[in-house]
Amino acid sequence: MEEKELDEQNVETAETKEEPTPETAESEESADSAAEAEQKTEASASEETKESDDKKDKKKSFLGKDKKEKANKLQEKVEELEDKVKRQMAEFDNFRKRSEKEKSAMFETGAKSVVEKILPVVDNFERGLAGLSEEEMKQPFAEGMNMVYKQLITELEKLDVKPIEAVGCEFNPDLHNAVMQVESDEYESGIIAQELQKGYTYRDSVVRHSMVAVVQ
């Protein structure tokens, strides 16, 4: 009997141990709620972190794109300015060349005008010296005239003023001005037999055409 009573008491004790008390249940529920809250907090924090990272990535992407656009616009502006400078330099170079050409043309025009006015003086010297005899050429006055004439011709040669060849040459309308035709046993037809007035060139242009007589 005593053994049976002891077995019953052990069973009751075991059952008592197995059945949770209200305090234990509440504690377990609190732990579960805390765990769930912690999980929610962690999930919320993770979501917030993810959103923050996404915002940062978007901001970086936007800033990078903005910087790239600014760099492209700056490069376009630099290229535009370089092209403008190149155009201005080309225009200035063309203006300089054109100015030099016009200046050279004006100088040649002025020089030709001066030479053209000097040529009659040369003609008078030549006529005056040609009309003197050998004895008169020995006179101091004639010698002085001859020296001045030679000096004048030398200075004209330095300026690249040269007489045009005429007698014995074929008639060239670019250099000669035929004022008459003559017969000649010495020259063939079309050849200049006589020079009536000497012509001159300045550099590559004619200052005065030669007045000549051409064999018919």
C-alpha cells in the first residue's frame, strides 16, 4: 500500500512539473514578443539602411552625371573658343598678306610714277650728249653732264629700272610701240630697224614702251 501511494505521488509530481505555471507562460510570451520586436527593429533598420544606401547611390549617380554634363559643356566651350581663335588667326593672316600685297602694289605704282617722271630728264641728257662733237665732249661742262648722266643711269639700275632692247629685235607689242614702217636691207620683216624713243621697265612691268620703226 505504501509503495502504491508513493507511485501516485510521483505521478502527480511529474504532472505538476509538466504543467506550466501562468508566470512561466507570461515570461515565454514576453520573450517571444521581445524577439519579434527585435526582429522587426532589425528589419526596419535594414530597410532604412537599404533606403539610405539607395539614396546615396542615386545621389552619387546624379552628381556623377551632373559633373559629366558640366565637363562635356566645358569641353564644347573650349573647342568653340579654339575654333574661334583659329578663324581669327586665319583672318588676320589673310589680312596681313593682303595688306603686304596692297602695300607692295602701292609702292610699285608710286615708284613707277617717279621713274616715269625721271625718264624725260634722261632723254634730255642723252639728246644733249648725242648732239656734242668729240671736241665738245672733252670740255669740262660736257664731262660734268656725262658724269651726272652716268650717275643717274646707275641709280636707276639699282632700282631695277632697265632699258628695253629694241634695234635688231623682233617686234613685241608688250614692249614696243610701232610708230612707222620702214624698208631695210639689213633686217627682215617684223624686225625693229630704228628706235625713236627708248623704253624702260621697272622690275617686271613696263614703265614706258619703246617707240620704234619696224621693217615692213
